Amino acid sequence: MKWYAVHTRSRHEKQVDSFLSDKGIETFLPLINTLSRRRDRKKFVDIPLFPGYIFVHVDEDEEHISSIRYTRGVASILGTDINRPTPIPDKQILDIKTIIESKVKLDPFPYLKKGTRVRVKSGPLKGVEGILVERKGSYKIVIRIDLLQRGAAAEVYIADIESI
């Protein structure tokens, strides 16, 4: 048996988790407790660590895959093609479970790598777009002027940027 990532419709993670569990499929939906601000009040709510995704632990046979694929709220099973889902290493799922069970404060974090086109979402450079680079252990956003074939780099906190 292997772990697979299931892409759900927007805000259907808990519903899909319940439907699949009812079918006898082992699921894992990592949730984090965060403060939700409404107009008139604040309260703590559990939200998915990876919005739009849950994990399933099944055999890679057509019966299990079809059962998952045709569950209400499921958009797709992640893989290289529609009939061949890509397994997730057990160690990665175990690491996520360990972090969730430890109750340390978690923040969802975009997967950014060097060369990614990014936008600064907060701070004095809010709205600036560029390319993410890493130099001497710190992250910088490079603003390019293509016509001149020149650029300028400004240091940013990785938490202040988002992929575009």
C-alpha cells in the first residue's frame, strides 16, 4: 500500500475525507488550528494544512483508484497521467504526521524555489514582482529591466513573497 495525494474541489477536503473513510479507505487530512476573524468575532477553526488536498493510503489497483476518483468532491488523483497516480514517500507523510501531532505552530508555506517568479505580498516592497534568488543564505528578489539586460536585487523575507 502506498500514499497518494487527492486533489479536491475547493473547500471540500473534510467532506471528501469523510466520504472516503466511509468507503473504508485510510485517509490523512492534516489540519491546523488557526484564528479566524469574522466581522463581529474571532474564533479558532481547523483548516487544511494543504488546502485542496488530502492523502489516501491504498493499493494501486484500478478498483481503489476508481473508487477514489469517482467520490463526490474529488477533482483528481495527482500523477503523471490520469490512469497512473504518483505515490508519495511514506517518510514524507510520517514527517507531516509527526509535525501535526507535536502541536507546534504551523503556517502553510508556498513551495518556492530559486528562479520562481514571485510578488512581494507585504512590507515596504508590497506589489513588486521579480525572480527569487538565494545568495549567501538569504533570499533576494531580482527586479529585471529586460530592455537594458540589467537587474537590481533587494533582500526579502521568504514569508513576505508569493508565487505568481
